[in-house]
Amino acid sequence: MRALTALLCIVVSAFSFLFTTSADAQFWPQRTVKLVLPFGPGSSTDVMARLLSDRLQKKWGHPVIVENRPGGDGLIAVTSFVQSKDDHTLFFAPTSTFCMHPYQHEKLPYDPARDLNPIAKLSRTLSVLAAPATLPANDLKEFVALVRAKPGQMNYGMTPGFTEFVFEGFLREQGLTMSKVPYRDIIQAPTDLAQDRIQILGVTHAVASGQMQAGRIKLLAVSAAQRSDLVPDTPTVHELGFPKLESITMIGVWGPPSMSLELRKRISEDMVEPLRDPDIVRRLRAASHVLEPAGPEQFASDLQKLEAQIASIAQTLGVTRKK
């Protein structure tokens, strides 16, 4: 009798769980949804979040707001998301803003594996390396020669996280010495580059485009394996002989640990749907997005590959994981 009762309890619990997750996915959202971003307004991530928020607000019947929380090497935004413990607050970010945290910080206020639950991969960004228009170097090879001739006299600015890590590893490998200029909001960096306060900048094409179009800065290389039709005349880091400077950043969305797979799949489908609209595709392309939508399971797999890549680079450079 006790065994039968226990078995019935297990069956009831299982059906209860299935109903809960189904209801969870069916009736979400029930109030305002917040998208927390680690950058200020104007970044390519911000452009995508605001385009999607307009469409999602109509589909979900509730406000979808974008909350910009720049600074702190991405920790301000991710900590705000994690501490909210709210299934109506989502983390909308490039992987580059947090993927290096375990190698950079002794103590983190969150656990990436525990607290960041993958929902959707939306795109990857086109990253570039740029210099002041007046700098006497027209590509990355010439820039390296210039830095080598002026050790410690030149400055760099990089998007925090993976891009910064890759560049610093490159400097060490090449035996180059430069001074880092940190930015609370990387959007400000192209102005400093144009005024020769820094001599090289690693950012998305969208962030650099304004000063590029004004003729105040120039591109040294695209941080990818293949040329982009957005800047077809700019060589890649592979073409120039510096493949380790490749920096691919995925932009995606994460939810809290409590969010069911079924709900994450539904949110993913809703977010991917607007990416089929030609007008949105055109506007995201102008913001340097390369669309690569994927659901939570594929996104989780891609994140594992990124972690393996970082671990390999870190081992090569002698960097140990701190957490």
C-alpha cells in the first residue's frame, strides 16, 4: 500500500510539473518585461534590443523596456539581472561582455553556469580594429611596426571582455608594449580615437562608423576570418597574418535559472520571428549585425564551444581561471 501511495505521488508530481511548465510558457508574460543591457544607448546591441522590443511589445501585449546599465566591465548589468531573480527580467548582451569574467575577477557576484540560462542567440557582430586617420599606418602590419618602434608610447582602447582579452594576448605574443585606456562606455572611444588620445580601437563596426564616415578614423583590419561586404576593401586579421586577433561575439538573451526550457523556447521563437522582416534585417545590417538566430539548446552548445576556445587561448597565454 505504501509503495502504491508513493508511486501515485510521483505520478501526480510529474503531471503537476508538466502542467506548471506548460502554463508558465502559455501565460508568460503577465506584466512588463525588462531587457537589461551592458552598454549605453547607440551600441549595436542597443539598436537590436530596441527594434525587437517594439515588435515584442505588440505581440506580448505588455510593455517591453530596455534598461541600459553600462560600466564595470559588464558586471553592473549582469549583476542587476541576476539579483532581480525575476522571470520578466532578461539579460540581453554580447557574449564578450561577460565570457572573460572567470579569468579576470577573483570573486564574482554571480555564477555564469548557474545564473545565466540561455534563451536565444540572435546574431554576431562585425568587429573592427581602427586607428586615427592621421596615424602613419594603413594596415595592421604597419601598425605593429609603429608600436614596436615606440614601445610604451601608444594607447589602446578595446571593448571590455573577449575583444580586450584577445588584444592583450596579441600584445604579449608580439612583444609589444602599449597603455590601456579603460572605458565605462565604449561608445565614447571613437571620439578619443579621432582626436589621437588612443591609437587603436577594437569595437563593432557600428560603433566606429560615425567617425569613419566623417573621415576622422580609418580601419586597419576586420577581426574575422572572412571579409565583410560592409567594408569589402578592409583586409581581415587572417589575411594580415594575425589570426589570433579574430574576435567573434554572439549577441543573445538569457533568463533566470528557474525559467523552464519550454518557456525559453517560446521566448526564443518570439524574438527570432521579427528577424525575418526585411526592414528589420536592413536596419540590423546597418548596425553591423550578422544574423544567426538559434534556440536555447543550440545557443547553449555554441556557448560551450566559446568557453573551450577561451580556455585554449588562456592556456597558451598562461592565464589561469580565477573562478
